[in-house]
Amino acid sequence: MRLSEMRPFTFAAQLLAAVSLSACTLAPHYERPALPVAQTWPVSQAPSSTPTASAGELGWRTVFLDPRLQGVIDLALKENRDLRVAVLNIEKARAQYRVQRAELLPSISASGGETRSHTPALVSQTGRAVDAEQYSATVGFTAYELDLFGRVRSLNQVALQSYLATEETRRASQISLVAEVASDYLTLAADQELLRIAQDTLATREESLRLSQKRFEAGATSQLDLSQAQTLTEQARADVAATTAQAGRDRNALRLVVGAEIPADLLPQSGLNAIAIQADLPAGLPSMVLTGRPDVLAAEHALEAQNANIGAARAAFLPRISLTGSTGAASPDLGSLFNAGTGSWSFTPQISLPIFSGGANLANLGVAKANRDITVAQYEKAVQTGFREVADGLETQATIRDRVAAQDRLVAAAANSQRLAQARYDKGVDSYLTLLDAQRTLYGARQTQLAAKLAELNNRVTLYKALGGGVWP
């Protein structure tokens, strides 16, 4: 192909290079909104070596120290179906971003063709039938938009921010999954321990019933005492049945959230006291914690996407220039297709200037600005929600140890009262009703003690989730 035939494409290439270097965007300058919350937490934190440190910077293996619980969490991260969907959504968003990014560059394609025609003598200018053949080969691009005012770049930014928001949503799903697995695991351990308490109580009351039966047969006690012993025994038996069913439902719930069958050696083997979860999780500064939470980051990426949408809407008021061009060769003979003198080219620039659209462009700009303002409000709500979740966790953390300690003392006192009541009943000093009250009190105290321990451990899980979940190993 001669140099003169390449000049239009040389000019087009220079024009594309100039546009790529000088293209602007009409999107407003983005600034992160001010955090609509206090700069300190409402509950004072325990002093730490690093005042700004946060538990959100800790990996989950650093917080959940029990090896069995770690194994269950690790299994859930591999098998949970909701997390798989979140990961696949990332792949989808990444592909959509790549599709949009491709609009920044011309799509070049090559084509080759053959045309055969027959003209009958009746319509031929020569009065004779004519058979003709033509071969062609071209390379070119079609309707490539020169992004002079940043419309395509703004849409590319929208796709990028949507992808990044999806990535943060996946991280939020991962954090929620870890917290849910830990909470379900603790609930199962607590109900298994509650079942042991119910079984111990049933065994104690069956023995008490056996002794009451002997006393009644010997005439040393009344029918009322025997009936009361039978009532408590059957209540304990019903509690054992109900708690057994609840523990089974807990295992089913844990199996569902994990997404696979859990090996028996990973299930809780003892009580809550054996499950180690790091205590005294530092909260750090609100500005650091809240801007690092994945849900807040996802909301911010959504806000940046809407900000870029305004740039695309503004660009719709301005001219759009598109280029179509091709270069190649054409010949009536396939063997001489690429010989000298067969070169061909075409270059078709087009400009489109909006004159009247019935107010559609102005309305679209209004929609883009309204969506941006809506997303600002959603971002601020995400920040406020995160602040409340952390503050609630810190409120509970500040008092939960006192609650657990009080329940421990209550159980000790109730156990001592039952021991004394049993001794006084055996000596005939007190009635059987006093002993029954002492047994009921101890049984209830052990249940509330277990509930307090579960609340303490669940608070650590919830607070860790509220602080952003940390670094992933």
C-alpha cells in the first residue's frame, strides 16, 4: 500500500493519541462526606499500648483461639453457598468492568470477502452477458467514540466503583459468616452444657424421689411430699427431652451455615469455659474503624459511582464524535489481491450535537444528582449503624464480666442453700417444701449462669464483627 493511502489513518492515529491524553471528565470532584457521628465512643475503653489500635486489624485466628472452632470456620469459608455467590458476584462485576473499560479503545476487526455476480445480456450495456468476481480484505474500526468530554471515562469509573463495592460486599459476607459460625458454635456448646445440667438435675431428683418413696412407705413423710417430688422429677425429665431436641436443632443450624457435614472431632466436646475467644477487644478510633468497615466502604464506592454518573449525564449535553475507518485491498483476482494498486481505504468521522430531546438530558442529569444525594444519605446511615453496633458492643463489654461474676456467686450461694436445706430436711427441722424451693433456685441459677457466659462470648463475637472483622489469613 502506498504512503498516500495510509495518510488518513496516520492522522486518525494521531488524533486518537491526542484525545487519550487530553480527554477530561465532567464529574464533580469527589470528597468523602464528613462522618455524622461522635469522634469518640460513648464508653471508655481499657488502655492499650497503641491508642489507635482496633480489633478490626486482627485476623480471625487471632481472636478465635479454640482449634475446633477454627476448623469449623475454615470449613465454612470453603463450603458456605452464600459466600460462593458473593465470590461469583465479584467475578461478574469484574467482567462487567472489563467490558466497559474496552469502550475506551477502538474495536479493530479484520474481514475478507468474495463477491460473484452475473448480469444478463438483456440489461448489460454491452448487450452481452457479464460474469464478474471481486475479492477484498479490510482492517478497520466502526463508530469509535472520541471521549472528548469524558462520557465513556465516567461510565468506566461507574463500572470500576461497582466492582470495588462488590468486593467489599464479599468481605462483609465473609465477616458475617465467621461471626455466624462462631455464634452458632457457641450456642451449640451452651445447649449441650444445658443438657448436662438438666441430666444432672434429673438424676438428683430421681434419687430424691426414690428416697421420698421409701419415706412414704415407712410412714415418715406425707403424700404431698411424695407428689411434689414426682412433679419436680417429671419437670426435669421434660427439660431433658426439650434440651436434647434443641441441641439437635443447633447442630442442624451449624451444619447449614457451614454448608457441609461437620466432622465429629470438630464439634464442641465440653462446656463454654473451654472455648477460648480473645477478650478485651480494643475498639480504636471511630474515624479509623468506621471508614474501614466493608459495608461502609461498599457504600462509599457506590457513592463514587453515582458521582461519576453525573459526569456521564453532563457529557450528554455536549457533542459526540465517532470515527469509522478501514483500510485494505480489492481485486478481481484472488492472486493479485495484495499487488500494487489494489489498496483501498475509507474514513468517516461523524459528529452528533443534541439540539432538542424534550428535556430528557436535563431530566437524566437530575436523576443522577438525586441518586448521588440518596447514596450520600445511605453512606451516612451505614456509618451511623456501624457506630451504634460498636457502641452497643462496648456497652455490653463494660458490664458483662460483673454480670457473669454475680451469676457465679449466685450459683455458689444457691448450692450452699440446697446443701443446708437437705441437711435440715433429713433431720426433720424443715419441711420438704423448703428443700424443693432450694433445688428450684439452684437449677434456675445454673441456667442463668450459663446464659450469662454465652452472652459474654457472643458479645466478643459481635464486637469483633462490628469492628470490621480484621485481616484475612
